[in-house]
Amino acid sequence: MRPIYAVATRNVAGALAALVVGGPIAHRAPGDPVVVSARLWEWKVELSASTVPAGTVTFTVTNAGTIPHAFEIEGHGMEKETDEIQPGSSATFTLTLKLGTYEVYCPVGEGSHKKLGMETHLKVAGAQSSGAPGYGGSEMSESHETAEKGQSIRVTSGGPVIQILPGPFPFPDSAAPILQAFGDEREGLESQVKNGPYSNNVAPISGSFAFTAWDKGAVRDSVDGVSEFTTQDGARWKLVLDRVQTKDVPHHPRFGGVILGLYYHGVTHVHTPLVPTINSAVALWAFGHLYKNGTLVTDNAMVHVMLLSRTRRDGDFALACWNCSRNKIEELQLQILPGPGEPKLDAPGGFLFVNWEKSSSRKPAS
């Protein structure tokens, strides 16, 4: 965590009373700082003004979300952030900003909150410049436009292959405090602690998986890949991926599309705590065409894929760590669930969960 500059935390009621919302431009009285209010929640950062005059600026930051967030501003040799702000609380700090465009984002989760959409930009200009009124009037910088052009990754499976079968979660005491934040989902997650898909009940199997994924932002992400494997009961499965899934659900930010380089699960409050904390080269949510023994099962199988830091040890392939984020990224995880409204899959627990333990990735040839 980088040093904090003049940060004070207080409750939301006090924060809202102090907000000064920028109009066409955030103005200041002579000798007074401009006040810009910021609102953070899953997964957005909104500013009350997109443009401010150069000089002293006071930021009043409110966490309107359901999990901890923080506020960071970076640019032109300057980088300052708040401590984590708890839900329903706020913080203020004052900076002197020079002319130029600054990146504003949530730094929580080693950048995972930023990758999930919690970023915007603030333009600092002369006194005659104009900005957008109210919340949400953000500027798109040249660097952001460049990022929107997208990236891609090619993943190839390798090493031992295991099928993960229903069983108890091995770190229930570690996951319990995080489950408190999951609201309506908590009951279902707690049942998975007792008998779910994140267990040490594994069986060696065989199979392969290769895909290319393109991270182009929002609904423009895409994927092309095929997995074939034989499960512990001798059934032959084939999955064809050709479209991403883009629907958001609570606590599962961007449950859809492709995200490269994400730090999440475990203690991060991003996605389920029933996977240890990990780093991923790619996280992918998609719909797929699923076949069993050559017969189509569904065209709408719900699929989650990660190429992640190793969570399982060699030999018995039990989950080996609660925080696995510093391990080598080589574990390829494939989860397949029935499509919305469809019956459970004809497999233990009604799902398919397959890991390749020594997989690799590269940038595909253009």
C-alpha cells in the first residue's frame, strides 16, 4: 500500500453533507480547493466532474458498494491512494494537480477491481475548460482507447488431468468470514462448503483442451476452443466454445467475457471464496456446445475457464494452499454447468469439473 496523503474517514451521512458536485466545470472560490466527489461500488468509479482546473483539489470518496474499495489517482509523476474504505464509509484527501489527464481507479485486489471496470479518468485543464456535469462524466484518454483494442491469449492443456468430484471444501474456517458478504447467495455457498465442486475428492482421467480467447472489452470478447475428455465413469465428453457469456450476477463481477491477468477468489471478495486466492493468466466465462458419447447434451452449457496459479499439489492433487496467488500459473481449470433452466448434467453432482495441472499459454500469431 502506497503512502496516504491527508486521508480522513467518516460515515456516509457526514460525507454526503459535504459533497460539492461539479457542474459544467468544477469551480473554486479564490484560495479554496475544488471539491470533487467520487462514488465507488461494484464495479464502477464515478466522479462528480470530469474536468477540474489545475491547482488544489479535494476528493470526497464514498463507498456505496457492498465490499471494501479504495480510491487511487495516478499520473504525471504522482500516485496517491486511500486506505480501504468499508461499505457505507467515506474518505477525503487533498492534492495539487498539474495540467494533464489522470487515471482514477480502485486499487483493491492487486488490480482486480480495476480490471473489472473500476476505473475512469480526470482531466486537469485551465480555468476556461469545460467538463461533464454530475456523476459519470468521465473522459476517455488515449491510453484507455488503446486498451480497448483488445488482447488475446492461446492456451494449451498439459500434464496430469483430474476430475474434481463433489465433496467438502477443505478451508471452511478461512472462507467463513468472507461468506458473510454474499447475501442471498450465502445459503447456496454454505451448502457447497459441505458438499460442492471445490473439494479434495479427485479422480485421475484423460483429455485435452485448447482455446484462443480475445479480450476486447464488454460484449466484444470472443473465444474459439475445443475440449475432449473421458470422465471417471468412462463417458466421453466434448465441449465446443464459440461465444462468451456476458451477464453480470451479484458478487461475480463481469460473469461473462474474457479477463486477462486477474487476481481473485479466496479473500479478495471477487467471485467465490470457495477457491483459494489465485492469479490467472486468463479468466473466461462462456456458453458452449456439450456432447456426451457423440450425442448433443446442450447448446447452452455454462462454462468457466481459468489458467491460474497452482492450487493443487502433485501426487494426490489436494488443494494445497489458501493463498495460492504466488504459485506458477499452469493449472487449467474447466467447469461446466447446465444452461439456464436445464436439468443437471448426467455426472456426479450434476456438473463437470476438470483440471489440467501443467498447462501453458502464449500470445497467438496474428
